[in-house]
Amino acid sequence: MGRHVGIVGVGQTNHSRRRTDVSQAGLVREAVDRALADAKLTIEDIDSVVVATGPVLFAAVNQPEKWVVDAIGASLKPVVRITSGGGTGLAGALAGYYQVSSGFADRVLVVAYDKLSEGALQYSISTLYDPFWGREFAVGIMGFSAAYWRARMDVLGHTEEAAAMVAVKNRKNSMNNPYAHVKKEVTVEDVMNSKPLAWPIKTLDVPPISDGAAAIVLSTEKLAAKSTDRPAWIHGMGYFCEADNAPERSLLVSEPLAIAARRVYRAAGITNPRRQFDVVEVQEPYTCFELSYYESLGLCAPGEAAELIESGATQMTGDIPVNPSGGCAGANPIGAAALIRLIEAASQVMGKAGDMQVPGAKLALAQAGGGWANLRGVAVVGA
Amino acid sequence: MPANRVAVISSTQTELRGNWSGAQHIDLIAAVVTDVFKGTGLTLDDVDFVFDSGSDVLDGRSISNCGFLGAMGAHHKEESRIEEDGLWAALYGVTKIASGAANVGLIIAYSKPSESDPNAFYKSQVEPFYQRPVGFDHRAASGIQAQRYLADHGVSEKQLAGLVSNRWASASAGRRVPLDAVPDEREVLASPSVARPLTQLMMSRPTDGAVAILIASEDIARRTAKTPVWITGMGMSGDRHSFATRKAGTLEACEAAATSAFKQAGWSKPTPAVAETSASSAVTELMVLEAIGLARPGKGLDLTGDGKIAVNKSGGSLPADPIMATGLVRLAEASRQLVYPAEYGLKSPTTAIAHGAGGVGMQTHCVFTLEV
Amino acid sequence: MLSIPDTYPIDLKPFPSDLSMPYTLTPGRAAGIFLAEIGNKRIVGSRFRDGGTVAVPAQDFCPKTGDSEFDLVEAPSTGTLNAFTETEAGIIGLIRIDGSDFDFPHQIVDAGYDDLTVGDRVEAVWGEGAGESILGIKGFKPSPKAPVGSIKPLENPAKQVEVVPYRMDLHYEHAFGPYYGRLFDEIKTNRRIMGVRTSNGEGALLPPRELDDITHKKTGTWVEVKQTGTVRACSVIHLQFIGQKQPPPYIYAEIILDGALTRLIHNISGIDMSRAKELVKPGTRVRAVWRDGEPTGSLADISHFEVIGGEDERS
């Protein structure tokens, strides 16, 4: 097998609804500066750069890595952009991981961002749809997501109340996250009474629209010590897909996520995720997805997600805390969101999650996803 | 690179046409994905991952890979979209196999610029505050590169036209780029001015097409390929975004990418038997050959005769530039020339390079060294 | 050379699609102040603290070193033409403002291409009502006697422009290909919805396609699917957004037509929307309602789906 790869530095911006003080490139620079400082490195120490962002139409710059590369100061270094829907941050980290693991590079900087205040979000996401087949009916990805939540409600018991509990938990946890910009606790009643946007999705089931960037430094084992005595080692990572309009697609349990989890768990030696993981970070574009992820990730059996959230097990104080950072509920710069989940998971096992720290966390799971709920990734990091 | 060697075991491409008006993206993609397994004994079941290159802006859809997964054979497999020329997707795939995490990878790149406006594709890459409003784009960059190259090296427009004519003739001699006619020097010079001193025919011609290659670990490659084409070195590099701030008269990122690839391959001198390169214009075609080190600065034209290095036997990217797939087509072409040299009138070449590029004024470059 | 189904006769013109997206782009500090100072007819640059490199127009990051620490400076409106070309956008030159370490591109005005020589002295031509755009400078014109200007500290910089409105318009002509071609031709001329059988012959794939997504094998024969179907998933849309095609509320539905295995996305109408949650749910039976008037050969020829009684045929 390839070389061990560790996350030796992380950085993210203070996310916000709209940053009018910096350009997209400036936003990227902030996260890069923080990740490099955290890794006690400069850009000179970096062999290769991976940029991950959401779709081009979010911000009107095609192949934006070619623009932001100037702000990273990475001129004449290897640079490549990965874009794989909302989970692209993890897909980018995966590309960086293989550059280090294979020996192509010793240290890779992975940076992910989106500046969603710049574009028309639902309009641009709606262009995900086939221009011939359904685009005129698209409501971003929200109409679709709500529709399949409605289906899961009947079959798997993912009720509005259960999803509301996800909102309550994640918004509460966001209070402890210094980088989150939505900081307001809510109750189940607040969520239930919030305005429907694409029922069953209501306003408080929806994360904010954010400007934000995140960056990590991946390193070989040999060079890791220069940055930290406690890297987050990557035990496994994968990003799987499902053909969007294939006949077998049930969209009840997420099959690509279950496949990704199975592969990554095997590589990481995970046989009982609920017992073995100390903490989990999931990328929940809407509250309903967190319930679905519990099941696809094997934290509970299909149909038991509502019970799991009700039991309190996924709270900070539970046996399997999910999203101590607040997840996307606190900030959702889409292209960066998956890398932020990986950063939060890594920070937990590096013991530097601050007020979000799960005591003694040694093994963490990060999940990511995008597209029509058909691109799904998983990473396992350990101390 | 580490001990795990990686080889190209199969490659295929559609014809590169000005307009595949009767086929959709998925038709082109499905065709190459079906064809690439022929003769390998492998099937899609053996593929561990699918990495693909295409452009949302060219395709007119966001996360366009999402809608093409079925055609790509990626259903329930590991998949990633690399929104850069397909050669970068191949590079990613090689690292994955080299790390030992996978054995067989399917790399796909496709393009249908006929459905949109390639000028809008490039224009939208340019920074939106200073450059985009004044009309600076890939054409302006190419024109300025040409003005400088001709002045610096005493090369004439007529010589550029001759190069173009030769490249189109090479493409026409092959089977993969259908051309109604090959323009002569006079026609190249007389075609409409695009970015003075460059005419339309001195620019690369956007074409529709798809390409797929299979890469595999050493043991699989030895069992499945007639002649495994070993990928012995890879380099990529990106120059500054702002064309005006790049080093004038050279392609520094191309040099950097080539240097890394040669170093990995242990090549002390860049003397491949076969070279397949990408270019946005007749001038950058020469600049690339020089930046890679195949010719001295200003002497790229010397390579166009029947020298020791077979340069762009396929015709290269001037007669057929399936944007986003061009570099991967070069890898497919170079591999084929190593495996089936007779088809190209070559003796028995053992080394090759494949080059891809991206961006306005060729900002990014990727170079592979290949050996059999 | 490859088996690509484009020999199938298609006499459909490509499907036009326009994307017209509004944006509010943030230029950041350096460009933001540069744009703000356009109204004052001052050209702003950055002097980077690491080495004193000067970039005009102003940049947040040194093009040479990536340094982000800089002071804003006022640059002269004169410089040298270092390179030029002529495209459909006009004559584009690379201009080196006096005192700057880098070129930048702009229009060359008041001169023909053949009048120009590399090394020519040039000076800025300001537009009327300059605004907050680089085009407040119309371009640069040859000015053989222009004195060599120098970089000065920027006194009283204007407040930075925070947002630049922008629009990206992209036009597409999407090919139908043989499968979508027949599908929409049948919709247009016969009001029939045609799929193809899966590679193992069970049920129909809609839209039709050459290869089965799951098996990646050739799909089977064409088959007409029914115009009735079952809602697989649905949501009630209240959200309003830019680019929306109809006013809310309405129902977004993914429908499996009888005989098909895959989804068709459409709207369900003709019900009391205040009771939408109870009237339309997964399992609800629906039927296509065709639009009156000239058919277009697109999904828009189906006006909507209406709720009908009965059970899912497959259950």
C-alpha cells in the first residue's frame, strides 16, 4: 500500500452571509494563510495544490483555480481543481491524499471555497438538471431533497419532528463554533412553525447561504513532525456515485453512501461504527439528510434514525456525537462544506476542537455529498 | 514515483468532428467507454474508479458529470470530476493506482463545443474586474504571444501557415479527424484575422469528441495489454493567472511540468521518439515544443520535418482541439504510436511524451513520459 | 469509426437553452479602491512591502511573490505599450504604467493597428461619466511626447467598491441525439411517451438512452409507456427564487409512469393547494394533461399532471 498520509494543518475563514471586504481570491487566501500557519509552514513548503469549489455558475468565474492560484502564491506549482458537487471539498482532499500516498508529492495544500453571496444560488443549482428533462421544474436541489424526504417519511419514519431535532441539535452546537455565522438556538416548535420553503422542508431545516473557505495541509509521515506531534491520520477515504436516473435508485437508504462507508470502513478496520467512532461530522444540506446519513453510515439500522436522534445519542453528551461543530447549520459555503467537515473531524482527533471538543476523541468519521444526492464521500481520521 | 508502476493498457476515441450534431454527450461518452475494453479481456466490473474531465460551461449544465454517470459506466463506483483537461484526470488516476489503492482506472474526457461558444468558455475564465471588461481573452493572449514570437525569432507568418498546413495534412492522413480539405499556406494566411497576426486557421480548431483510456497496475497491465505503455513520469504546473504578468516569450509552466516529469522518469535529456503536444495556436505549438526542450528557443519549426522525434504525427491540436479532452487525446495518440508504430510509419519507438494544457494563453500544463 | 448512433435520421433543430445569471461580485480591497477612484480619474496601484514591487492596476496579492502586505499608490496615466494585437474586441495592448513592475491589458484607442509599435508611449483616455468600472478608462492612446510619470502615495483614498453587478449570458444549442430525438418527436407529433427497454427487458427507461445505466449494456426495443403513473416523491414549493419558471405554490413531483422504471419530473396541478400535503403524496396516482395549442416537442407539451383515483398498478 501507499504511504501514510496525515492532516498536519487546518484553517478556515470566519464564514459569513456576505463578505464584501474580500474577493473570492482573497477569501481563499485567508483560509490558506491559516492552514499554513497551523502547519508551521509557508507556501514554499508545499509541493502541490488542489482546489475544490462548487459549480462555476455559483460565482461567474470558469475554472476559478486559475484565478485564485495567484492569491495562494502557488505560481508554477502543480495545481488542479476537483469539482464534484457539494461534497467537492472531500473529493479534493481525496485527490490530495493520493498525491501524497503515491509519492507524487510530499505535502499537498487542499483548499475549498464558495462565495455564494455572489450568485443566484437556486437558479444556478437548477442547471444541474438535464435541459431537456426536468430543468424547468427544478427548485435548486431543495424541491428534489424535500420530495425524497417525503418518501422516506412514509417508509423510514423520518418525521418532521425528528428532522427538527437535528436542527435544534446542530444550531445549539453552532453556538460553540467560532467560525459559524448562524448562532441562534431554536426549539422543535420553532422549526415546525417555520415557513415552508419546499414542504416538508421549512426555513429552519435549511442551512444558511455562506461565503467561506477552508484549507488543509496533507503530509507524509516523515515530514509531519515539522508541523505537529499529533496529526490526524487518514485511515480511509472514498467518494462514490450513483447514476442519477437509474432504475434501481430508491433514494431511501443512500446506496452510494453505504458503498463508500463499506469500502472505507474496511480499509480503516471499522466493524461497528456506532461503537468505534468517537465523533462524526456530516454534511447535511438539509436536516432530513442527517437522518438518512445515520442509516447509510451504519450508525443505526434503516428506519431507526428518528429513534437515534430522539435518544440523544448524537448530542454532544451522547455516545456518538454528530456535528459538534453544528454542521452546515452554522455555515454553509457549499464548495468548502465537505472540507470543513473533514477539518472538524481532524481537529477532534488532533485534540484542538476547542469548545467543540469531544473529550478523548481518537477516531472520527466525516461524511460529504453532493449532486442529486448521488455523489457521496466518507473519510475516517484517527489520532 | 514509488514502486507501483502504472501503464496505459487501452485507449480509444471518437472521431473528432467540428460538429457531432446527431449525438449527445452521453452518446459520445458511451461509445468510447464501450469500446475501450475491446481486446483487454477486462470489463467494466474490473474498473475500480472513473475519473472524468468535461466543462460545465461548455456543457451548459452544472456538475455535468452528475448527468453522465450512467454513460460513463460509473454507477456505484468511485468517481471524480477534474474540471481541467483530461490529462490531469489521468494524472490523478495514476496516483491512485501507484498508491496501491486500486488496480484499474477508467479515464474519460469529452467535449461538445459545437453546442456552445468556446469564446465564452475562455472569456469566463478571465478575472472579472480588470481583464474581462476590456475584452482580454484567449484570442488576445494568443495574438500577443504571436507578435512576440515572430519578432523575437524572425519567424514569418508564412512559416506559421506552413506549420498549420502540415498539421492538418497529418490529421487528414489519419482516421480520427475527418477533414473536407487541407488548407494550403495561402488559405491559412487568407482565413479571417482572429488576433493579429494570427488568422482563424492558425488557431486550434474546436471539435466535438470523446476519449477513454484504461490505466492499470503492473500485474494487470502485463496480463491484459499487448504492449503496456508505462507512465514513467508526470508533471503539472500552473502559471500566474494574469497573462500580462507572466514571463514574456516563454511558457514557464510548461517548462516546469516537463522538468518534473523528466526528473521522475530519470531522463537526463528530453529525447523521446514520439511527442504529442497541445496548443492553442500555431505559435504556442512551437513554444510548447521549445519549453519541453525538444527544440531550442525559436527553433521549434526545425522539428516539423522528418527529424528524430516524431512530433504530432496525429496532427496535434491545431486541426482538432476537443477542449477538455485534447491532452488526453495526446496520451491516447502517443500510446498508440508506441504500440502500433507501423500505423504511423514509425520504426520501433520506445519513448514518448504527451502534453496537455489549459487556460487563457496556456496557463497550465501537464506532461507525461511514456515508455514501452 | 465507433458505433455512435448519429446515423439515425434526426431532422430536429437543436434544443436552444439560455442561461442568464445575475451576479454581485466582490472585487476586494485593491480592486475595490481602484474602481472607486475611477470616478476621480485616478489610477491606483499597489506597492508591496516585501521588496517594494509595484503593481498597476492595484492587486491584493503581489503577482511575483504572493505578498499580501501593500500600500495603495497613485499611478500616472502614462506608460509604454509593450505588446498588442487586434481581435473582434478591438486593439488590445499590454501596457506598462510608468513606475509599475507589471503590464496589464487594455484597449488601445485613437490609433490603427498598423500605426502602433512596441515601445510606443501611451496615455489613458478617460471616458465620460467614468463610473465604477475599468472601462472608465476608455483605453490608452499613443502619446509620443507623454512625459514619464511616477508613483506617488495615494492621498485620501475613496471608499472601496464592495459589489460589482455582473451578468453572465450563455447560449446553448443542445443536440437531441437519436434517443431524445425520437422521444420528443413522438411527444410532439403523436403525444406518445416512448422509452426503451432495459438491457434485460424488464420495464422501460425514460428518458430513453442507448446504454442501460446499471449494466452498461445496450438497451432494448422502444416501448410506449402509459400517460398515467404514480408519484414516487413530491414536495410543495413555496420558495421564490431568481430564474423560477412559475409562481409558487406548486407541486414538484417525480413520477414513475406506468411501464417505466425511472422518473419523470413535472408539476401536479388542479388540486386545492391549501390541502396539497394530504392530496398528493408518494403513491398518489396521476395522469398527464396535454397543453392546448401548437406542440413544441418538449416536456412543456405536457401542461401538468392531474390526480386520478385508483391504486398503483404495480402494487
